[in-house]
Amino acid sequence: MIVTAPRLAAAALLLALHALPASLAAQTRELASTGELLDRVVAVVNEGVVLQSDLEEQIVVIAERLRQQGLELPPQNVLRQQILERLILQEIQLQRAKRAGIRITDENLNAALGDVAQRNEIPLAQLPEALAQQGIDYATYRDGLRKELTLQLLRQRDVIQRISVSPRELDQFLERLKSRPSELNEYNLSHILVAVPQDATPQQLDAASARAADVYRRAEAGEDFSRLAVAYSNSQTALEGGALGWRRGPEIPTVLADLVVKLKPGEVSEPLRTPSGYHLVRLNEVRGADQPTVIEQVNARHILLKPTEIQDDATVRQRLVMLRERILKGEDFAGLAKTLSEDPGSATDGGDLGWTGPGSFVPEFEATLATLAEGQISEPVRTQFGWHLIQVLGRREFDNTDELRRQRAFAQLRESKADEETELWLRRLRDEAYVETKS
């Protein structure tokens, strides 16, 4: 079955892109041929309508999907009302998008179709044939995809961009994340359990505590953890050397998660007492996206001059050639940038662009930066913004881990707010719309 294009957002409520099996397509055509599927209006929505044919098609598609998932179908009248409400909300959103001037160009649409083809590992030219084999009309599919992309852009504009995350919220969220292993990482763990009986006597508890402490000391001293597990662990993994294997953050047993977050690879936790006994964990390795990320940053400055009707490209370039000569003879780069540069963002700082990582500038600018030694001044460079003189002030290795972590946390917080905000937004749209359903 064809994998559809970008995942449908919760607010989109668009059902047209779900793959329609050939048998269902045949059903739809059969209904149409018998006159049961007519384009009768089933709902008036502001200045638009929802048609009977759209409603009946979606009923067939969704009912079949529910059956395939092994879910019991609700009564027909309930299913019909649910789907009609979704189509009404979709029509309201499409009208709003049209008024807002949101438009998906053919270029945007073709790029999305290319993604669909790529994810299904077929050439784009073969997509219509692949869809036809499933009973899906290519033109209908394109129209549905255009609607989906339109609704995604509308939600981005009306909901996502309006969600604010305060610095305090972000800091509090990051603090909470510290208390549990990252869901982006995989952790290779080994485990030892020194068990205690359910109704342990004080003497048994003392003996277990002493044994756990002894195992911990020996592991800290360098003894092989797996051999200690075989000899002393009461866990089901004892004969595997205590190996728990690779676990993603959310898959780590809760009782061990608090230990894992405090460990670096190769470290062993101190014994943790629980009702089942004393636990020791060794973090063997970590892999995944939440690892330290070191990038090369460059500190550069530039002077930007822009061609005008009076000064063409050649004239501007020659001006920069002369400025370069003056700087090489001793004039101050920063002083000339403050006086002459036409980049409002950096001119007041003497052209200083600060420390930046890869991908911060347009390709021509980046390519020139890569060729310059520290202190070297480039020849004039043309970009879409004009002509530049560029000087590299320094390079450094920078640990970008915290910044990336904050970016991911911000995205998670915003998305967590997005679902609720989307529902409120949809309710407002629905309440403000004129809707008349036809029996």
C-alpha cells in the first residue's frame, strides 16, 4: 500500500489521502453507476458545501480501515455524523486558508509527490500507475494532497506560530528531562540484583546490603561486571552476565532509570534499595542523537556593498578591491565597516558576524569562509545580497549539545501545547461558521 506524503497533522482532519483499496474504489464506482452517489448537498458551510459523494466515499474508506484494524464499527448513523463533522471542519479550514491567501503551488505539490514516491522506493513517473493498482485516481490523489498541505500551512500560521514558550517553562522542562534517560538515545546496560526475601529479617537485610556493597566495591576496583553478575546476581539475566542489551530511554525499567541518568559510559551505580533487593547498574555505552555534538565555528566579519542603478556590479567590486588594499596597508577593517558597510545587522559592530556554525550563510559566502586562514581577507565575493569583503577572525571547536537539547525541548513543549491549542482553534472556527446540515 502506498505510503502517503507528509504525516497528516491532527488539525487537518483530511481523509482524502488514505489509500483506497481497489475493492473500495469499485464499490464507490458501483454506487455512482446505480445513482446512489449523487452530488447532493449534505451540508452548507458558509459560502461552501459538503457533497453527498464526498461523504459516502469517506464512509466506505473509514469503515474498511476500522475493519482492518479489528475495531468494532459504531452504528451507521454515528459513523456518518462523525465523518460529516470532519468534512465540515475541513471545508471551514479550506475557506479560511483561501481568504488568507495560502496557496500550494504546483512546484510545492510536485515536491511532496516526489517525497511520496521516494518513501515508496519508486520513480515519481511510476506513482500514478502504483496508485491506479490500488484503485486510486491520480488526479484525486493530487487534489487531496494539495488540501492536506494547505491545511498544514494554515495550522502553522494560525496555531503553531502563535504558541509561546517562556524561558522559565523551557528551563523547568529541561530540568525534568534530566531526571530520566533521553528518548533519543539507546543505552547498553548491565544489571546486578542482590535480592532480599519479601519478609526479610533484619539480619537478612544486613547481609544483602553488605553483599551489594562488596560487589559495588569490586566493580569499582575494575573487576569484570559480567563475571560479578554471574556469581552474585539474583536477576533473570545473571547467566547472561547481567546484560540488558540496548534499551531506548523510555524502555529502561523505571527503577533503573534514575540510576542511568547519573552515569557516564563505563560507570557503575551505587546499590539502590527497592522492595525486591539491591540493584547495581553499569552503563556500557550510549548511542543516539543526544550525544555531545561538537561543531566547528568561525568568527568572521565583512563589509557589504550593494549594486545600484548608479553603481553597477563592476563599480562596486572595484570599490571593494580598493578597500581591501587600504586594509592591507594598515587601515582598520572595523572602522571602514562601520562607515561603509550596507549590512545593517553587522555594520555597527564593525562588520562582526559573531561565532557561527555550518550553514549559517549563503553557499558562496560559506565557500569563501572555508578557504580563508585566520586573519586573511578575501577578494570581493558576490552573493545574492551584493559584494562582500570577508575576514576570518578565528576558528574554534564548540560543543553544541546544550543548544541542540534546548532546541529539541522547545519543539517538544510547543508541540505538546499544539494539540490542545488546535482543538480550541477548531472549536472557535466551528462556532463562528454558518453550518446547515441537510437531511
